[in-house]
Amino acid sequence: MARSILGMVGLGTTLVFAIPVALLGLEFLLARGQTTVGGGLLVVAALMVAIEEYVTTPDDLAGEAVDKTVGAVAKSSDDDEE
């Protein structure tokens, strides 16, 4: 899936916050032996990335509407030849 520049910046920002949480979770899980806290922090880090990737925001809805409208109105030259 192609990602826009703003999408890449958004993912990078999410990773800036998710990676330290995941590392803290690994610290609790492996070094301190606190499996509940460590596992919980790993789940939180995974959810941070998953929500950024898969949840549709109001900004995404506007972009999707424009893509559908442009695709329906403006046909490429390849479509005209068929």
C-alpha cells in the first residue's frame, strides 16, 4: 500500500512514542520478571501502532471522498481507449 508523506510522518510520530513503551515493556518482562506489567506495556505499544494504521479519522474521510469523486469524474486515457 502506498503511503503519502503525511502518512509516513504520522507513522513515524507514532513510532517515536510506541518504541519506548515497547522497550519498557521488554525491560519489565525480561529483566524484572513482572510479566503482567511487561505484557501490558507491549500490548499498549502494539495498539498505538495498530490504531494509527487502521482507524479512520475525519481527515481520512475527506481524502477518501476526494479520491472517489476524482476517480469517477476524471477518467484516464487508458479508460477511454477500451
